[in-house]
Amino acid sequence: MNRRFNSYYNYFKSLFGSRVQKLSIDAGFSCPNRDGKLSTGGCTFCSNEAFNPSYCRPEKSIRQQIEEGIEFHQRRYRRASQYLAYFQPYSNTYKPLEELKQIYQQALDVPSVVGIVIGTRPDLVDEPLLHYLNEIQKTHYVMLEYGVESVYDETLKHVNRGHDFATAERAIRMTAEHDIPCGGHFIFGLPGETKAMMLDAANIISQLPLTTVKFHQLQIFKGTKMAEEFQQHPEAFHLFELDEYIDFVIDFAERLNPELVIERFAGEVPPRYLVSEPWMKLRYDEVLSRIEKRMEERDTWQGKMRGER
């Protein structure tokens, strides 16, 4: 399918010849930003519960989560016959390597699972782990997905991220050196960042050896530190209106390396978790449709203005 951006769907179709569906898995990992190693408060925006589908619970075995996930997605995506086990909540490399091997292998043993995607922090990878993941690629697809969130250290400090951008860049480059596909997650609208700063980030991200990128508008979740901050100082936040965000992410995509695969332009969570803008309750498919329609109206595409500020 010809699209005006380098789509995640087309990326996997070119690799596997058909649709591949990610299945979220909660394997009971924690995070050094929560258990006291770095901090006990976590990132101020974090609410992993908001992203967990109903079948994804750590008290279930990994195989059970996969089987229930397949049943769930077959009702929604009947074309999918191959699956990626997506270790999503919290930091999914935050255990000794021997334990990680046992956890990942449980997913790899499921016949319809063609690979794994591992969501983690960039300060939780090392050479032995990357060597092991490289070995898995002999039989299965492997991707490491890093929560980068921002390219600005001041922002990362403000949200209590617990690492700087140099740490993320180092992890991404080290992963690429081991020939492992690598994804990066970024949030648009974090406190203190102007639109100009966010657009400038496109040039920085474009120079990283990433395979995929995932973009989310800032969503403020109930019960988080950021929700408290928002209630106390709403004037410090700029939450995108829908049309404004659509034009912004198109402006961003125009400046982005066209080789980078865009997995998502925006986030979607159940409305009951949100205390932020009403449009964020829209399904992602509808938001994406509006983005693609607007790209056609503007006759633009990913990378059209690469290198411009």
C-alpha cells in the first residue's frame, strides 16, 4: 500500500509477507525508577495500567496471555496469523540474564509467535543481553523498544525519568551495532517544551540508528504525579487540540528521516484513565485516518522537509 509515511504495517508485511499482530504480555517486571534503585516515584506521567489490555495480567502464565491475546485479536484482526510477543509494562530487561532467557523462551515456544518485542529503559541493557538477543534472531524476530520520551535533559529531569538523553543514544547505537532492530518512544507536549523544540527534535531523532519510532501526544492519567502537577498548575501545560496536533505531527514527519518506520502518531487509552483533552478519547484508527487525509490535502510526506528547522 502506498502511503505518505513509512508505515509499521508495511514494514512487517515486507518482512513476513502478511499481517503480524503484537500481543501485549505482562511478565511481572518492575522498574528501577519505582523500586528504589533510582527512585520510588516513577516517571511523573507513568500509568502502565492504562495500556494493558484485559487479557494481560502478570498472574497468568505467558502462554495463557498469548493464547487469550490471539483469541482477542482474531475477533478484531481476522487476517493476522503470525504474532509478536510484546513485553510491554515497565522495564522488561530488569532481571538477571538467566531469568530473562527463561521468560522470553516461554513466548518463543508458542508456534504462532514469530518474534518478541521488548519494551525497556535505555539504562537497562548491556553487552551480554544484546549478544543473547542477537542469537535469538537466528530463529525469531527480535526488537528492543526504548522509552526515550524526550531528547532534552531538562525535560527528562522534570519528569523524573532517571536517565539523560546521552544514555538513550548510547543504548540505541549499541543495539544497532549488534544488528538488533531498535524502536524509540517519544512524547509530544511534555512540560517545558515548545513546539519549536519538539520540531527540532526531528533532526536529532533522524540521526539515530533506529528502526521504528512511536509518537504519543501527552496524555495525563489519573493518579499520576503529573495529574497532581496539572491540577495545581494547569497554566504550565499545553495540551494539543486535535486539529493542532494533526498539523503538528505532519510538520514533524516532514522533517523526519524517511527511512524510519512510524509505528504510531498518537496514543490511545480507555477514557476512564484520562484527565486530559476530550479528543484523546478517539480511537487511534480515526486519528490516523484524519492525519493521512490532512497529508493528502497538504500534498506532503515523511521526509519532505528533512533538515529544515
